[in-house]
Amino acid sequence: MRRQLILLIVALILITTASLFLTLTTGAQDNTPLLATNTPRAAEQPIPTRLLSPPDAAIDRFALRLWLQDDMVALLEREIRLLEAGDSEGALVVRFLQDEMQRRFPGAPDDAFQREVLLEAMLAAPRGLVDMRSVARAFIEDRFNESRPAFDRSSTLVFLDGLNVNIMLADFDSSASRDALIHVRYPVNAQEPAQLLYEDYFPMQIDTDGTYRVMPGAELLPAAPFLPITEIALERLGDINQDGRDEIAVAVRRDDQLNREMFLVGWRSDQFVSLVNDASFPFWNVVEWENTPSFVTNLLRHESVAWNCSSSIPFRWEWQGNLFRSVALRDDYLLEMTIGCQLFSEEPIFSKAPDVAINALRNIIGRPPPEDPAIDRAEMMIAMLMAFDGQTEAARIQAESLQARAQPGSWLDMQSSTFLTALADPDIRPIQICQLLVEASDHGACDVGQALTQILRTQPLRRDLSVESQLEFMGINVVDVTTVSRVGQFDREVAHIHIGGRDYWWAFAPFDADVYTAEPTDPLPGSEPASAPPEFLDVPRVVETFFAEDYMGTLTIIDTAQRSTPDIPLAPQTRFVQALSLDLLGNRSSAREAYYALWADHPRTVWGQVAASHLERR
């Protein structure tokens, strides 16, 4: 019996060892990333919904909600999962809830599993709508404290099926602790910036007790995309100011901004701080990083979007008084030496005589480099100027040659085809073709206002014929003509002209016996269409003041706006900010009333529903 028992124990040990071996072998062949999450993927999560119904009881049946951290996190996750592409209101709600959660529960969520779930919801949200920094950085801090990567060499880790984490060694504080700049990219296989759903740079340190921590002040560094920020890049990691410690310089690009924006931070007084006067500064590029505590940047300014013409001014940044301070290296902006800027210098082109303008354009575009994109616009303008000059056949040939080389669907294709179609109409006037080009695409190859000036000043109207009939014959749309009498002046005929999507007013004075003298004039009183009052009052500066944690200032701005415009109700968004400000200030009674009223008035809006989430039945 004893022998059988021993044999049984040995058999169990052998089976257990074999199972463990098989498990380890299988794990070695598995492609699961390091520390892959156990959380269900966002695609597997049920899609949340909102109630979208008004209160089902009077206000005395509701109390202000007593928040638990789990409930706050659940509400935030719900609103993130409900986001859709282009949902700016929903994105702002998420931002408010993130801010509120940190006011109520600093550092929340403090549960690692909740952080992981929340981060997956954020990564699954439409691109650029959620600020992921606090959750993503805390998640990586958790994972580092579990995996304990040694900050002794640059390396890469992967979490959550594609959250790529690069470790770049640095020395931020000259202490015995080990430092690194962490670069995060998601997904790992993104080839273009537009494919990235999250990219971030932040400093991390291993304390002397072996704890990994995101270093204080890291919140000064942005991440991308988080609209209007679309891209982020590391400009410099190193001892920029020559103080023996490494600094971080990252650059972001904002939507529709010509220049980028640089954030330059360094370690001071146990935290990262900005090393420039403001949080950041605009720049186009860094001309040179010198081996001295200074560097040179260029700043650009749009002079003409249509001509793709910019001017620039260089700045030298010197380390002085614990900050980098800039000085301009010349007195003013200087136009870039491009074909586009040379063409821009010839403006106003359509106010000139057509033959003069054509010669000026040809003199410029005949110079190299011929591949400059501004040349297409200039050559299309030459066709339009030929039409104004009565050279219809030459204009047609010019436009046909442009259409033959145009890529389908391109700006040149749209402009040349519009021009040729219009030119084929025997009854069309040049100013009408000009209008069609302006309407066909952005930066059309004509300027209606300039052309109108050239026509009216070089082709004066006769006094023996009506102003309206002569303008209509020229192809100029007239809204009305009014005779204006002023003391000490000749009576003038003032024509209200609408063409090219804009309104113009021209006065025709009888200074000559046979023809009128044309001059632009101001709109006549009462001629401007009255604008309807807005449905809701959207108060400026409210959101910015709230996020500056000035809740009393927020309420003051809203109250002032209400007093000055009592007949227009506040926008639902503003009412939510008002209620939340009252709530965070501890005015529970007024906050409860404000949340309830917003919910009752706008139950089918995101603002009404989030207001409802701040109440609970008694």
C-alpha cells in the first residue's frame, strides 16, 4: 500500500512537470505581446446608450449625486464609447468629466484594471477627440513597475496589442536615479502621422527605492492627436542649455496653423518646468542647434494662401536668467524667394489693364523653377485676363493647354473645365466667367472685386441710359439702384451689386456731361440684411475660465452675459458649465436645480443627459 502511494505521488509530479513544460513551450511560440491585457477588447464591449428622456418626477424627488470613484469612471467610459467622428460636443463632455474626476478623485482611476479598461476605450475612440495622457501614462507606469525594465539601454516594449513604448535614456536631474524619455506610439504599425491614434513623449524615473514614476511636471508636455493638435515630434533630447542635465524639446502641429509650436522643458526645483516665458512658442523650423546654450528658429507668416506665399523672420534663443529668451535677427518679415511670392507682389492683378497684367505674369512664370504650383494659378489667370481683353480664341487655347496637363479632379482641372464650359456660351460676359471661377474651387483664378473696379473705371457708364440696364448688360447683377442726395454734392446713383457671393456698393457721380464717374462707397443705411437673433446665448471665455479652475469667475461671466442679454436663453453647454461650477464650489442646492432644469429642458442632448447623471432619486 505504501509502495502504491509513493508511485502515485511520483506519477502526479511527472504529470505536473509535463503540463508545465507544455505550457511554457506553447507560451514561447505565442505572439501575444509582452504583458498583454486580460481586458476584453473595445470591440467586444457592449455599446452603451443614453436614456434621452426627461425627468419622470418633480425636482424634490431628486438629490445631487454622491459620487463614488467607480461610478465616475463608468460615466466617463460610457461617454468615451459613445463618441463618433466629428462629435465636438461629445468630446467636450468627455473633457469636462475628466476634469471633474480629477477634482473629486485626484489620480483616478487608481485601480490598474480600471485604467486598462479606460485606456482601451480611449484608443478605440475616434481619432483626436480624447486627451489620453493621464490614463496612458499611469498605465505605462503600472506596467513598468510590474515588468521592471532596466534603464541601462534604449529598448522597446509593446502593450495592449500595439501600444509601442520606446525607452530613450537621459539624465534629467543629475541624481543617482535612472531617467528616461518614454516615447509612445499606437498602433505600432502606423506608417503615416495620420494613422497614429496616440503619440506621446514624457519623462520617467526609477527612484532609488526602485519605483518607476512619471516625473512631476510631465503634464506640461502635450500628446497627439488631441484636436486641434494633430502631430507631435521630438525636436531635441539633450543638454540644450549646457547645465549638465538633459532637457526635452517637442514640437506639435495644430490644425490649420502654418507654424508649429515648441514645448521646451527642464528639471527645476523637483519638477519639470517650461524653460521659456510661456508654455510654448511658435516656430517653423530650427535653423541650428548650437554647441552653446542657444539656438536659431524661423517663424513664418502667411502673406497669401492663394499664392502659397509666406514671409519669415529668424530668432536667436539665448539662455539668460534661467530661461531661453528670443531676439529677432532682423527688423521685419521678409518674403520668401518663391515664384508664388513674386506673383503675389504683382497684386492687385485684375485691377490692372489686361495686357499689362498678362505681361507681368508671363515675365515671372518664365523663370525657373517651372514646377512651382503657383504657376498653374498664374497661367489660368492669363486665360481669364485674355477673356477680359477680348482675346476669346487665345483664351480658349490657353485653357485647353492647361486642361490637357491637369490631373483629374485637381484645382487646375476644375478651373480650366469651368472656364472652357463658360467660354462656349456666346451670351456670357467675362465678369460672369470670373464669378464662376471663384465659385468653382478655393482660390479661383480671378478676383471679382478687382475686376469690377477695372471694368467700372475703364468703361464708364453713359448718363443718358439707366445705370441698372448698363450694368446688367455687362453681366453685373444689380440688387437695386438708389439716388442719394447730399448737401453740397451732386446727386449720385448708388448701385447695390451682388456678384461672386459678395455684395458691393458703387456710386456713379455726374461729374462729366456724358458719362458717370464710378467710385466704391459704403453700404447705404438699412441695406444690410438684418441678422436673426441666435437661438441660444453661447458665452465666450466660459470654457477656458472653467478649465483654469476659476469657478467663481466662470459664474460671473455667465451671470454678466445673462443680464446683458436677458431675452436669449443660455446654450445647453453653458448651462452645464454653470451647474458643474456650482457643484464644485459646494453650492449643492443651486447645482441640483441647475442640473435638473437643464435635463428637463434639453433631455435629448448630451448636455441634458450628463446633467441627469449628476442627480439620483431620493
